[in-house]
Amino acid sequence: MLKENSMMLPDDRRREIVQKVRSTSFLSIVDLSHDFGVSEMTIRRDLDWLEQMGRVRRVRGGVVIPDDQLQELSYAEKQMAGVERKSDVAKRAAEMISPGDAVLLTTGTTIRLIAQHIKTVDRLIVVTNGVDIAYELAPCQSIRTTLIGGDVRRSYAIVGLGAEKDLAGIHYVNKLFMGVDGISSLHGLTTHHPMEARLYSQMMSIADEVIVVADSSKVGRSTFSFISDISSANLLVTNADADPEECQRLRDSGLEVELVALS
């Protein structure tokens, strides 16, 4: 009989299971049992719990990532989804940007709404990897906008080695406003694309304050690519109808959560 490894807490083991399965197409129960030094029965209980939470999908002999976490909506589909909720949180986030700030804006439909609200802010420096964000801000005379270079995704996000090299030349910004595809107390900040996740992690390292802007549908959700643990962010701005239990878990993890009333 396999002697159970009691050094790792169940939540930590489950988090690592999800990270492992995201990096491959399939993981077997036998391999997971061996990797974590626990019985196959323990792994099955972990997988049952993770499947109930929507983090994995059980298949014969093992586990895969659910299909809905592998598929990313088109930019147009994202624009049409939850418009009022996105607008509410974007407006509140925009109020946090002051004249003279230097800010990083990721790409995304919610972040684009922030850009639409800050066009009259004076002496603002904006660095972005979003073609959509640069398009919004380029005509603004009071804003200096820098679009980093690299490979362009269908989401209008610029990623890749070129983007990472450009970003390496920037050493400090006041605030990073980051859109994510999922934020979870268990699995941290996630997005659909691995190269986007790597760039966002790099962005977080140069920002004095990291503000995650996500409508309530993203709270408690996890997607394919891990960006960072919750501890690396300072504030989440989301809608007041976000899952209250998950919001409390995020607060317990040290993240400030600001709930914006629905308009």
C-alpha cells in the first residue's frame, strides 16, 4: 500500500493538479498518484472535487481540461457579452487614473471601455499590448500612448518575444489595469493564451499597483493559462453580483475586492 504524502495540503495538491493538466492534453490517475505520492483513491477524490468545481473533466483513466476552458470567444463575441457589467467596472477603474500617471493597460473589451473613459486625462502615459487600446487613445493629444511590438492575436493582443523585449525596457509604472479570463482563489489569475499569460506576468513585475478589472462572470472561473497567484495583485474591481463566497475567499487571500453596483 502506498504511504500517503502528508506534507502537501489538499488545496495545494489540487492547484498543482490543475496546473499540470493545463500543460498537457491528458494526465492519468496512475501518474498523478506517483507524482504526488498519494493513493489513487486520494487522486480520484481530488479529481471528483475539481470536476464539481468545473476545473477539470474526468475521462477514462485520467483527466483533461474542460472544453469551455480551451475555447476562447472571438473579440466581437466578447464585446457583446455582459456589456453593462463591463461598462460599470470600467467606469470605476477609470476613476483611479490621475493626471500625470504612467499606466499599463492590457488588451480586452473591458480595458477598452476604460480607455474610452480616460481620453481627457491630462499628461497621461499609457503603455499597452492592445491594438484596440492604442486605436482608442492615439488621437488624444494629452496622452502619450506606446504600443509594444510583437505578434498580433485575433483578440488584438500583441504577444511574443518582441513584446517581452519591448516591455523589458520599461522599468516602472504607477498602475497596471489588467483584464483576465478568470480569477479564482484556488487557481489565481488565468487567461486563455500561454504567451499572453507570460507577458501579463512580466507586466505585473514592473507595476507599483496591480488592478484586476473583471466582470462578475470571471470571478471563481479558471481558464487554460496561469498568469499569477492572487498575492501578486492588489485590487479586484468587479460587479456587486459576483459570487460572495468567492469574493470572501479572495479577500482572505489578501486581495482587496471592490464591488461596483449594477447600473
